[in-house]
Amino acid sequence: MPSLIDIRRRIRSVKNTQQITKAMKMVSAAKLRRAQDRVIAARPYVSTLRKVLANVAVAASGEDTGENPLMARREERRILLVLVTADKGLAGAFNSNLIRAAQHFIADHAQAEVTLELVGRKGRDFFRKRGARIAGDRLNFARPAYSDATPISGKAMDLYRNNETDAVYLLYNEFKSVVAQKVVLRRVLPVEVPEEIQPVDYIFEQPPEEMLDALLPRYVGMEFFRSLLETAAAEHAARMTAMDAATSNAGDMIDKLTLYMNRVRQASITKEIIEVVSGAAAE
């Protein structure tokens, strides 16, 4: 049976941990609000850009839009998978779900040559230790900007234009709510023009084909930027939920340890009383 000093030391240690987890929860809650606002502001822009791209593609359909290198379809023999994870842990299953999804993707495309472009320290460390085929890695996207996504999307488009890869996929966590994040796997190259959007009769000042050539890189860049924004918001939400659960569990452990300490102390007092009574009776 542990002594009272050991139990008190354990309670003190759990209380210190509880203070840390509570502080981390508050920090993530403050960061989540800003990240959530940025995600909500970016979604309408991406949706409108997708509609404009579809209408321009319809207007340019008189020409062969398949000639555009970003829309050319090829057999997927070489695939670039862009995996977006977090730089830090303590976010529950946030990173492990993404890594598991990436492993499943590689297993499902065993007949192809899958190369990884890793964004985030957790994904990079995991696949680097396992000798995966890695094209590059990028870190420190706590507050992503569009300029952060430009080098990643530019590299992916260059590889696709030069026929060095046949498809580019994005794998990231989409922010749904504070308690829910969805793992999203999306093919960004070749660009697929939505067909269900009702076309609008635009008047173009320049040939639609030229506009399509200008819109496609911007659309791909926004898809990469959106993945960074969604991942940042989802990471803060997952960490806030995990730290809230850890704080609650620490409180439950403190209650149990306090109850156990009181029982040990009561047993010790009872034992001392019995020894005093027994000694008095012996006299």
C-alpha cells in the first residue's frame, strides 16, 4: 500500500497536468475562432471560382479543352499524393487518421508509383522513418497564407505539365465542427470541370480559351490553400476537444486519488487507535 506522501505527490502531479491541459484547451479555443473565420470566408470564394471555371470551360468547348495540360487525362501510373498533417501532436486521432488514410491509399494503388509530398511534421516523420517515396516536405503552417500554398501547388502543376506524374491527390482533414473533422481525399489534377452547374451566358472580352488557361492555375492554387486552412481549423478543434477530455479525466483521477488517500489515512488512524487500546488493555 502506498504511503500518504506518495499519494499526495501523485495528486499534486495530476493537478499540474490538469492546469497544462486546461491552458492548452483555452489557447486552441482562441486560435480556433480565427481559423474558423478564415475557412468560412474562403469557402464561398472557392465555390464561386468553381462555377466561373465551369462556365468558361463551357464557353471554350468549341475548342478542344483537353489540350490544356492541366485537364489532360492519362492513365494513373505515377501518382503524387499531397498529405497535409499538423506539426504538433496532442490532438487526439487527428494525425493518425490522416496517416492511416494515406497508407490505405498507397495500398489501394499498389500497381502505381505513389510519391508523397508531405505538409506537416507528423506526416513527414512517420513516412520518412518507413522509407516511403517522398518528393518533398514543408513545415510550419500554423497560420497559412496563400503564399504558403503557391509553392506546393506550383510544384504539383509543373510535375503534371511535364508528364512526370499522371494524377495529383490532396489528403487533408476538413473542418466540420468543433467535435467533427472529416478526412477528405480529392483529386485536383487533372482538373475536373463540374457538369451539374447551370451555364451562364457571359460576354467575354478575351477568348474563353485564354481565360481558361489563366483560371485553371488559380483554381488549383485555391484548392491547395483551402486544404491548409481546413487543416489548421480542424487541428485546433481536435486539440481543444482532446485537451477538454484530458482535463475532465484528470479531474476524475484527482477525485479517485483523494478518496483513496482518505481511506488510507482512516485505516492508519484506526490502526493507531487499536494499538493504543491494545497496549492499555495489556497493562
